[in-house]
Amino acid sequence: MWRLPRVEVIHELPNDARHCHDDGTALKVIGEEVSEDLHVVPARIEVIRHVRHQYACPTCEEGVKIAPAPAKLLPKSNASATLLAYVATAKYQDALPLYRQSQIFARHGAEIPRNTLARWMVQAGERLAPLIETLRQHLLTAPLIHMDETTLQVNQEAGRAASATSYMWVQRGGPPGQQVVLFDYDASRAVSEPLTTSRQISLRPVMSLSTARATAC
């Protein structure tokens, strides 16, 4: 079956059944029968309390010392990096809207409004911008970049109807083991869009661009 962690549950005979019914000799294990069930551990939301003790000299009562606060992706937020990654994966990889995620969190006892989740995603994206730019620069060093598009619709976008078709461009390139995959949103499939998306990659003379027009939703 799948390469997943295994948790063994041993089902033993009761003590009074581990003896021969004829002469009372203790039975010995001669083998085992194994069956497996696929099990899911439901998501659990918990609060991590960061406790930092304050130290001071009991004699002079000066120079209070305290351990530095742990680094956070969003310093003024109570969202951990794990929670932000969970929300981003559910929204952008699994297409689970934020309002549904808010409802799911509420069922687990955490009231997180949709607008709070949306703000977190915007702020997380801004904080990750330097990393994305670094990945983009690495991508642009590849001799060949593959690009593809997928259509999607945006409910609220200035100057466009909700039914208008938009595009998500995926870019992939780099040596084996060091490949980069980046996604960019564009409101059009015009030729200028993928060129702008890849920061004018067509200006590099050694680069070939392979573009497939995909229409999958």
C-alpha cells in the first residue's frame, strides 16, 4: 500500500486463552495475521503559548533580562507560520475558499473571520516577495523555460466582470534537482503577458520559450 507511517495495534488473546485446552501448556506465538486500515487523523487547532521569563538581580533590581521573542512571518499577527502555510495550501493548492476555511476553523473552536484570513494571505505574500524574486532570478538562468496557462475566474476585480476569463501562468525551469516552479496571474493571454510575467525573458538570446495553450479549468 502507500508509503505512509504505520501504527501497530496488537490484538492479543486474553490470558486465560493462552494455554492448551488439553494439557494446559502455555501457547507460543507461531506467526501473525496482518490487515491494514487507512486512517485519518483529523486536523487539530491549538494555541502555542510563548512564555519568556524575566530575570533581574535581586540585590540591585536593575538590568532586567528576557529572552528574545521568536521570529514570526507576520510580527503583529497571532497566526503561526504553520497556520499561514495551512491556509495558503488549502486556498491556492486545494481551491478551498477562505469563507469555507473560516467555517471549518469555527467548527474546531477557532473564530477566524474571512477578512482576517484574506489579510493574512496578502501580508504573507508581501513578506515572501524577496524569496519569490530570488526563485525567479534562478529560473531565468535556465537555458529553457516551459510555460503553460490555466483559465480561472476572479469574483471581484476592478474594471472586469466576474464572468471574465483570467489566466494563471506557470513557469518551470532549471537544472535537475534545482528546478523552480512559479505561478503568475494575468488578466489576459496576450503575447505581452507571459513576456511581462517572466520579466522579459525573451530578451535573453540563449533562451527558448515553450508555451502550450491549456484550457483546463
